[in-house]
Amino acid sequence: MAAEVLAGSGAKVDVFDAMPSAGRKFLLAGKGGLNLTHSEPLESFVARYAEQRASVASWLESFGPCELRTWAKGLGVDTFVGSSGRVFPVDMKAAPLLRAWLHRLREAGVRFHMRHRWIGWGDIDVDVLRFQTPRGDVQVRAQAVVLALGGGSWSRLGSDGSWIPLLRARGVVVAPLKPSNCGFDVAAWSEHFRSRHAGQPVKSAAIAVTTTDGSVFHKRGEFIITDTGVEGSLVYAASARLRDEIATQGSATLHVDLLPARTLQWVADELAHPRGSRSMSTHLKTRLGLHGVKAGLLYELLPKSVLAQPAELAAAITSFDAEAIDPDACVRNAERFSLERFRARLPGEIELALSGERDHERALARRPSRPARRGLARPFR
Ligand SMILES: Cc1cc2nc3c(=O)[nH]c(=O)nc-3n(C[C@H](O)[C@H](O)[C@H](O)COP(=O)(O)OP(=O)(O)OC[C@H]3O[C@@H](n4cnc5c(N)ncnc54)[C@H](O)[C@@H]3O)c2cc1C
């Protein structure tokens, strides 16, 4: 983007990249459908950038989601809004967009130098950049430099974070890299649960997370059970909060409402129907439509005593007041989604809670004093 704007203003632009070809991570993003942007109102969109929202908002005001769609169209790529509000290329691919983009850049005079790894500045002259290439080290003098070196994940695609020590050595303060969309481990799933439900989506559900500063985040959508924990769009939406909570507290709690469209009263009334000789699994399925992975979570997370008490069970199933969720913020996640996305894992755990507490503000504010493993992943059967 910077190359395009600079070349458009008449600057002579050279792009250097360590990899043999450009845009490798961009291409990988295309495998999951290439979510280009979001169609929600700008105010909600910038809120996703949390503490960076002020600076990001100023960029998005001049080049926001609409401008991005127009830009893609200018490269011959039409876009559409998915059912979640996210925006994708019509063919869900990154390659045609990248190809057209690189072509247009070359036409504008931008020169690409691949297999050029930037390794620092000249010893004396800071206008000189040093590159490692297959033909030995190369030095390049530039009047202005834009560093766009990526983060630290998927290093085999080029972004390995090796620029951080180079900048720090020059006295530049660089914040530590943190994963921004990632799955989380929960205290080990039982083998019974893992073998039956890993890979399955939990939908529709609502989650809530409270952070130590007292703020509460909640959202409706779906998430996926993995071998060791949870991931998926709903978890990614909360991942920055969970990540920071784990960093400061050692663990975080993700409250889950398994029937976000139902009231506690409705669930309690249904459960109160006599079940006669029917098993609890059949009762949950026929009265509440809870079966498969959702019923599995109940057996996995709740003590037997709660399962035997309709009132407690109802409160656990609707573990917080999902009605309080802003409907505009809901993710109705129907379009294609790659499970391989954002697989970064953190060295921390989250607690998955079916707390049975109706008042979500209160439930969420009451944090366990230490990582609460009890009730987690305890095989029920
Ligand atoms: C599986 C997956 C799916 C994704 N899906 C989406 C999605 O649908 N939508 C979305 O918006 N985002 C998605 N992302 C995230 C998106 O790919 C990244 O946010 C984006 O690529 C970041 O762009 P960037 O230019 O900052 O960094 P990068 O794309 O990582 O580019 C950095 C470039 O710098 C080069 N480089 C690094 N160090 C040096 C050096 N020392 N010398 C020379 N060159 C160097 C690298 O080779 C690389 O080409 C996805 C990511 C992954 C991993």
C-alpha cells in the first residue's frame, strides 16, 4: 500500500523482501476465504482495535472498509458481505487480487527485489540499508524508508520478527509481539470428551469475559472445540482480552451460555418436566434441544450433583444473561472459516465456565483467586 501511494506521488520506489516471492502470508490468508474487512459501522469496527482504536481510527477515516472494497474493485476483484458482516472477495481467493496488485505496482514503476533480507544499517551511514542476498551482502542508499516487516507468527512465510533487535539496538522502543487472534488451552479435556468432540463447533453460543479492570466483553456466535481447548471466531473476538488476562493473572475465565436465545425461566421450566424413565441425555435433547457437543460440555464441566438439580442445571446452561448482549455485535457465523487460521497458542489456560450465575456482571466480576481447575475437564462418566 505504501509503495502504491508513494509511486502514485512520483517517488522512485524499491521493495525489498527476504522471501523469493511477495505476499506469502496474504496468499495463505486466502486459503481461509480472505476476510478483507467488515461492513459494520465504523464506530464498532474501530472498537475491535481495543487500546489502539484511537490511532487506527484516524487511518480508517481516510481509508476505511468502503475505500478498501473500492480499491479491490479497481483491481478487478468484486467483494461481498457475508452473513456475519465480514467482507470477502467474491471468489474467496487472494491470488487474483495479489497478482493484479503486483502487476499494477510494476506498471507504476515499483521495482521488487526478492531474496533481500534486511540486516541493518550501514556502520556509519544510517541512510544506507544492508541486505543479505544469495549474491552476498548488498548496500542500498535511500532517502526515505518504510519498514513493513510483519509480526512474528508463521515465520516460514517471511515475518520472523528479526527486525526487533535491529531497531532496539538503535534505541527504538518496540513493544513485545503478542498474538492477536489465537486459540486457547483449557485445563485438559478428558479423553472421553476430546475423542468425541474435538473439531466440533459449539453453536449458537454466547461467551463473556471479564477483565481485571472490571470491563465485561460478551458476544454471541460460535466456537470450536480443539484437542486441547477452544478456538474459532467467538474465541478470537475475545482473544486479546483472554491473552492479557492470562499474562497478568495466569489464567482467564470464559463464561459460556449454551442457549443464548432462551431465558433461564424457559430452560428451568423445560427441565422441570418429569423425565420418567428417560435418561438425562434424552431429557436434555427432547426438552432443550441440547445434544452432541453442547451436552458433552455439560457432562464435562459440571459436577454430577448439578446435573441432578433442574434449577442449578438451568442456571449453568444459561450461565449468564445473553439477552444483555448487543445484537449488533453478534456474529452469525455461517460463511466459510478455516480451522487452521490463527493457530497461535499461548502458554496459559482459560477456564471454561458454566457458572450457573444469572447476573453476569456479578458472575464475571467474581474471579477465582487462582486458576480454577476444579470442574474443568473432569470426566463425568
Ligand atoms: C492462516 C492465516 C489466515 C489469515 N487470514 C486473514 C484474513 O482472512 N484477513 C486478514 O485481514 N488477515 C488475515 N490474516 C492475517 C494477515 O495475513 C496479516 O495480518 C498480514 O499478512 C500482515 O501483513 P504485514 O504486511 O504486516 O506482514 P506480512 O504479510 O507478514 O509481510 C511482511 C513481509 O516482510 C518480509 N520481511 C520480514 N522481515 C524481513 C527482513 N528482515 N528483510 C526483508 N523482508 C522481511 C516478509 O518476508 C514478508 O513478506 C491471516 C493470517 C494467517 C496466518
